Amino acid sequence: MSYVVLARKYRPRTFEQMVGQDHVVRALTHALEQGRLHHAYLFTGTRGIGKTTVSRILAKSLNCTGADGQGRITAHPCGACTACTEIDGDRFIDYIELDAASNRSIDEIRDLIERAAYKPSVGRYKVFMIDEAHQLTKDAFNALLKTLEEPPEYLKFVLATTDPEKMLPTVLSRCLQFNLRPMAPETVAAHLERVLGAENIPFDAGSLRLLSRGARGSMRDGLSLTDQAIAYGAGALEESAVRAMLGTVDRSHANRIVESLARRDAGAMLAEVNALRGLGLSAAGTLEEVARLLQQMAVEQALPGSLDASDSDTEAARTLAAAMAADETQLLYSIAVHGRAELSLAPDEYAGLVMVLLRFMAFPSDGGGGSGGGGSVPPAARQPDGARASGALTAGPAAAPRPAAAPAPAPLAAAPIAAAPAPVAAQRPVPLPSPVQAPAAPLLRTPPARAVATAAVAEVDGPPWIDEEPDELLDDLPAPTRGRNGGGPPPVQRARPGLHELEPAYDDEPGGAAPAPQGVAPPTALPPFERTELGTRWYDLISQCAAAGKLVAMVRALAMQAELVHCDPAGEAPTWRLRVALETLRNPALADKLGAILRELTGQNLQLAVEMGEPQDTPLKRDAAEADRRQRAAIDEIQSDATVRALLAQFQTARILPGSVKPL
């Protein structure tokens, strides 16, 4: 007799033999015992978890006649009558399985509907089972709808699919749906143990653990891998042989990688990656095993002693859980999980593995270690997890008061014209004038990678045509303060929160003095320019034009970048001369359009003449100067804020990132 694979030989024949799908078995059993039978069933779930098996058991339950031929519908088919044996042998004439992956057109469905018109030949019910039903065409689904909704009393439909999202809603609404769940590795391992015992195949616990993980929730895949492992191991299952067959990375490699990362030992980590390359082990499999180890570590950190003591990997996971902070465990887990998707983008998978692991080492440890150095802090010296701040540092109730707001300049009688603020140079942080002491109220401890300091500065109202900041930056302001020209109290400006970058800790200076807190570098000074009376007049006119919404596109560019160098009021058509630096703005058409706008605004019959040259006093330069003044005021305000200074003094490695302070 030919060999029958384990997945077919040990396919469940009754509901009692099914494992891992108790919720489906219970519902169907009660329905059969009470006679509450639906006319259409839909079984969904991933491959190899029992959809077809449940369909066959249901068909046997509906058609079983018992060993004496007098049986009725039952939840416990006998397995000995003609209906049970023929359904198990795939030859029962009233049980029809249709594979929609290869029979998906409307013609096959029409043939099925024609068969539905005839009563069962030998059984009690006809059962039409359509596998991979989501692959039926839309026309085939529509042809089936009427029969599926009101089939003859002797006909039952069973549909199975791995992708219910692709099923038509009109089909789903006509079916009683059951979702078969992926099986836990422990469930798969227990079933494999029974099968191997029945087959008299020697095995060890490690091999079963690897096979159950490799099954990924599918019992059929688990049995197929077991068949392969038996052949690979010459009739026996050993952990080393199964690991070699599956290409699974040994847990010891993951242990050494995580240990080297916890110590911030780049040399040991690179040596381990080179060892993996020499053994030809998968980089993706390495990250998967690292993620599995980190998951166990996180569970142990959250609930000590909850890991399975019988698992040989538990002891190492507990040791490493004590050597790494909980937030670092979560960070490394996220990096490992997302890093698997990046391996295909790297020059080779081992280079990608190195970069993924180095990404974690780029974040300093709790002890202030850098990306390549050692020196992590022992767990006993760390602050409890509850004292860690995950998003923002908050001061205690005795926070220092904010300094007074800077006086606002006299506003210009103009309306908004968009102008880009002056860029802020990215420089190394400069120290504050003097160290300050931390407040008496305790501060929450920073996470190892980043901390956020929140502080507010008073607004200095800028030129009326500077664009509003994006709405998302103003969401935290009260409604009356969002508009610049609306009613309500005068707007209060706050600095955008600055990020504090944690760097390696400095050695203490002689005498135990700590280094001075670091502030943020001021923006690069703008070139000076001389303000003129004509420049002020031009600035006011352009402001009024912008308020009326007249300036757009290139006309706006000419108005903003031009300097009024001469204003001749004599004659019926006085001539105003503008000076611009760009050749593209010396366009007579642009000058005519701008002149028409100014004539309408001033009521004068003026003409514009544009000449080449380097302008000095332009609206754009005035805007840039005002934006620079506001930026410097915001930086001064954030650096003088008592809470920010206290944070910088409390955390010696904290820095305000250049460019992170913005006036709102």
C-alpha cells in the first residue's frame, strides 16, 4: 500500500478529533443536536486550519444513518455507515466539492445550479462545498445568489475562503459565518506529539517546539513539516536536524546579539553577525528570533515569573530581561520587527542586519553611553519604569513662573503678504550664561533616546503680512488667540516645544562642578541695510495692496523685491522708479500690472519704471529682519524660561536642538 502523508492520514473524522477550533465545533454541535440548521455556511481562515475538514464532518453529520441504518441527523457521525465511509473516501455522490480557484466562471455555477434541481440520490441532504469561494467571478456570484438565498430543503451550501474581504456583501449576508482561528504553537505541538506517538517516531521537545513555530498556526503545515523532518532525520526527530532543515537561527545567536546591544558593545555585535554570515544563516530569521526573545523579555519585565519554566529558552530570557531596561526592550523590539522589511532594500541582507542593529546603538543608554561605547547602567541603579517619561518631561507642582512677555512693536497699518522667515542656521548648541539649579520639585526621568521640554514664551506681534503658522501648531491655543486681527484679548505667542538631545555624559570637572547647561544657537545675523523714507512709503503701499488681495504671482515678487528709489510727483503722470536685482522682474508687463494696482489704490495717474541694480530697502528685507527679530526673541525667551533652565541643569546631557524653537 502506498504511503499516506500525515496531514491526510490524521485528518479529523469527527468533531471530537478537531483541535484548536472549539468555538466552531461547539456552535455546530448544538445546532445539529437541536435541529437548528442553516441553509448556507461560510468558513473563513488561513490555510490548513480545518475549513474543508469541518465541511466534510458536517456533511457526514447530515447524512449519517448509523451502523444499523436507522440513524438520524447527529453531531457524532458513526464513521461506519455508507455515507460516512464514502464521504471520507471522496466518493459520496451527494457531496460535491468545487474548487473555485480553477472552476470560477459562470458556466460551472450554472451546472451546479442545475444539479440543485434534483433530490439526493442516496443521502438525506445534498451538500455543495465551494472551496476558495472568493475567487468566483462577479457574474458567477450573481448567478448563485438566488439559489444560495432560497435553496431547496434538501440542499445545504458550504463555502470556504481564506479572504472573506473579497466576498460580495450580498453573499456574506446569506451565510452563517464561522471564523477558524490560527492555532497556538502549544496546540500544534500537542497534536504533533500524539501523531508521532501513534507513528512510533522518536522525537525531543526542542524539535516539536521548532516545528510548531514553523507551522505558523496551520496544523496542515505542521504535519507537512513533520513529514519532511522525519525524512530529513532518517526516521527520528532531533532539534539540531530540524533546525538545520528549517534554517532557523539558534536562540544562542539571538542571546549574544541582545546581550552585546545591551552593553553597547559594537565589536561583539559585529563579530556575531559575521559568525551568522559564516554559517549561512538568514538575516531575516535572525531578526525574527531576536524579536521572539525580546517578546519574552518584555513579558518577564512586565510580569516576572510568568514565562514557561519548561521552555529551555526561558532562563536566558529572564537573565537578559534583568540586563536591559523595559523601554529599551520595547525600542529594540520595534527596530527588529520593522527592520525585517528593510533587508531587501540593503546592498545585502547582512549589511541590512548590521544597520538595523546599529540603529539601536545610535540611541544612548541610560548611563549616557554613546553609539559605540559600553557602560550600560546595572538594573539596580536604574530608576523604576514608572518614573520614566515616554513623551514629555513635566515639572512638579512647584514649577517656576514664566518671565514677562516682551513688548510688541507698533503694528503697521497693512494686511498680510506672505514672506518666508529667515532660515535658522544649524549650529552646535552654545552654553547659557551660567548654570542654574534644579527646582525643588522632582522631575520625571528621561527615556534613553529623547526627552521633550515644554515652555512658553510671549508673542511679539510681527508684520501683518507674515503668513499664519499651520493650524496644527496652534491647536493648543485658546480660540480667541488664534487670529491675529480678530477680536478678543491680544494674541499670546508660545515657542514650539524644543527637543533635548541626550548625548554621552561629560566627566565631572575638578571640584565636582557640572558642565553648564546648553542653550540653542541664535540664527545667523542678516546683512544690515539702511531704512529709507521712500522704503517706508513703499512698504506701507505694498501692505495695503496685499490687504486688498491684489498682489499675486510674479507681480507680488516684483513688489516685494523692489526698492523705490525715486518718486516724481510732478506732471499729470508722475514716474516712480523701482530697482530690482533679477532680470526676470524687469518685465514691462509686470510693471504695468503693478502700476495699475497702485493707481487704483492711490488715485494718482502714476507710471512705474524698473531699472537693474542691487536694492537696499525692500519689503522682503524688512520682513526678513522682523522675522529674525522675532526668532531671536523666542530663543532668548525659551533660554531664560525657568522650567527649561531647570531641565537643562537637571539633565547634564540634554540639549535644545537647533531649529526646534519657532515663534508662533
